[in-house]
Amino acid sequence: MTDSVGPSVDKKKEAEMSAGRILNEKQTDWKSMWICIFLQFIVGVQISVYYMSMWPYLSGLDKTADVDFLGWIVAACSIGCTISNPIYGFWNQKTMSVKWPAITGFLIAAVGQVWYGLLTVATNVKWLMLFARFFTGLGVGNIAALRVYAATASTPKDRMRAISFGTGGFVLGISFGPVISAVFTPLGAYGISIGPIVFNMFTVVAYLMALICFLSCVVIYFLFEESYAGIVTKEEKANDDLVVPMFDIPSAIICIYLFMIVNIIATNVEVMSTPLTTVLYDWKDSDSILYNGITLALSCIISVIFHVLLGASRIGKIDKRNQMLIGIFVFLLYQAFMYPWGFYSGPLNFLPPGVETTEVGGCLVEYHWCQETTRVPLSVYLFCFIVFFGVAFPFVETPSAALYSEVLGPRKQGTMQGFFSLGGSIAPVIASISSTAIFKYTGYRYVIVLQSVFLLVGAALILIFYKRLVPLKVIKKSEDEKISN
């Protein structure tokens, strides 16, 4: 028995050494990788830039819109991403091209952003806004192709750094988008008009986003060069008798689920922050956008610091499974502190009759749950938002994306990365529609409970499948496979 086991173990080690030698002889093209990281940041901005300003813009233009419909508008961008993510991934899988899927996506997104800015000259605004965001989502689904490049254009020793910085760029964009809206609040809701075109705190941001999309296309076309250093090619596998085996499907699904959790929580926080602080702290719309934008910017700084540490320090050497468990624990701390416990002060205040949230904050008359809901102290809200989120997001999102690429192994990952991005796009659809409906009818108490359940399930899956959540190993061809080839 010893004789039969020994050679197979030696072959396995030989295969791993051979694959490692092939990949380590290559070099990551960091010029193009940094461009890819920057583009992921741009995608994040395009998705989230209106999260905090969308409700004031919508309610000011269309009085028939309610918070429920806001959830569908937020979801529209993610629905567009959900449809286009697999398409961009499949496009890359078949052509091994990132350049043209990325350019196409940004051009489509630019059309959606201009459409959003022109809503001031339209009627039936809520439906047109929904389609504008859907169209933008079809464009920024190109994040799937960009994630493929980060995973397959980096060598094994650089992969954690490349994916960490890429994911960090996307998260920074998601976090930084609402900050851009906050910067333009001095323009006000009325702004200035040039003919029928209005330039105010909402529309200027839309036109700026369209311009950024066009400039991104220029950068990709002239400066971006594709080089896949993280793939064992057919020729290399043939020369060394190597086989990249089938990946572990449950492990891949768990990584997608963990990525979905992060996107659900991120969407809930950013979409709900404006209406939540309006009812909790009586902030009017412009104050909610400004103060939450500042808070999000501070949280973003902490998040970026930890993304950099994960990619460039010993912290990144911590087992990725343990990193995700740490992140889930910090997320759960946020849920615990933000729950409206009975010992917090309350109940919440209602808006004076005939007064809108553009003038003063408070609960709308239909929010009956405000009569029995307590107020989370402002200091607790700020600490949770800035510190807990700033720390938690990097420790779940980055390792889940990096581990996913390692679970798939050194193969073309276009289609599978498309499904990974699809999971991240479905999550905001679920979050925005469910959380806005829950908030309208029962408050934010059960949003907290639902998020806690998702997190606990994620932690349980990591612990149950702990030994299977490992990088894929390349194996040596058997004698039968050699003969058949």
C-alpha cells in the first residue's frame, strides 16, 4: 500500500511545483492592473452616486412616487447589472478580451447617466428614472470583465494584492459615490437653468458621471494592455502534463453568498441612511445627504486603509477563512448596536402637518411604527457607521473575492466571474426592494434582524465547509489521459 500511495503523492507535489514554476516565471503587468483597479472604482461610483440623493430628487419631481417605488428604482441598476454581468463574463471567456467589454459598458452607462440628468424636463418621472438606472446597470455590469482581469492577470504571489486593491477600489467607489453628491449640495434643488436644461445638485452629478464614463473609455483604449499572467495555458499544460481539475462547487457558492451578504448590507446602509436619519434625528433632506456623505467618507477612509493593509502587509497573510469570520463578527456588532433597544430614548417625532422633509426632518404620517420605535443615539450611529463598517467590509469582501478565484484555479474564469458579479448584483435588488418595504411598514428593526440572519448563516457555512474552502491544486495527467491525448 505504501508503494501505491507514495508515487501518487509525489506526482501531486510534482504537479504543484510545475504549475507554480510556470506561474512564478511570469510577471504581473502592474500598469494595466492599476488601470483595472481604477476602473473598478469608477464602476462603484457609477452605481452608488445617487443612493443618498435619489429620494429627494424623485420626490421633488414626481409626487406620485413613494418609498416603495424608490426601492424598485435602486433595484433597477442592479437588475441591469444582473442581466449584463454573465454577458460580459461570457464575452471575456470566448474572446479573452477585457478592453472591448469594458469600453462598451462605459458607453452604455454614459447614456443612462445623461438620461438621469434630463429628468427635469420630463413627465412621469418615476418610470423614466427607473429605466435610466436600469440602462446604467446594463453598462456597469462590465465589472465582471474587470474582476476577471484582476483574477487572471495576476500571478499567485500577487493575486491577493491585485484582488484586494481591485475590490478596495470598487468598495471605495461604492462608498465615495454618495460623497460626490454631497459635494454638490450647495447648488440646491433649484440650481440654475439654461433653456429647458437644469443644473442643480442632482443633475450636475449625472452629467459629471457621463463625462467620467467617456474619459474611462479613452484611458482603456489608449493605455490599457491585456496580459494574463495567472493562467496556465493549453501549451503549458501539454508540455508539463498538467491538468486543472474541476473546482469545488459548494466552496464557490459559499464565496458568492458571502459576497452577496456584503452587497446587501452596503445597499441597505446607503439607500436607507437618508430616510433613516430623517426619522431618527429630524434631519431635513439636504442635511441627511450632506452629513451621511461626510460619515460615509470617513468610513471609506478606514475601509481603504484596511484594503491596503490586506494587500500589502502581514494582515493579508491571515487565513482568508478567518478574515471573513472576523468581518462577519464586526458586522454583527453593528447590528447589535443599531437595534432600537428599549433603553434608547423615544418615541420618534412626526413631521408637522403640511410640512415636507425638504424643510425639516421627522416621520411621515404613515410611519405608524415611529410611535413605538426608539432613537439610536447619534454618537452610536456615527461610531457604527464609520468604524464598524470601515473595518468589516474589507474583511469579508476582499478575501471572498480572492478565495473565489483561488477555488476556481489557474483557468479562464470569465463565465464564473460573471456569476460571481451576478451574485453581487442580485443582492442590491433583494436589499433595496425588501428593506424599503420593511422600513415603510415596520421600521428598521426587522431590517437589522434580517441582516443578522444572513450574517449568521454565512458564518455557519464557513465553519461547516472550512476544510473545503481552499485553493485548487493542479494535478498531473494519468497515463490513460496521456495515451488518449
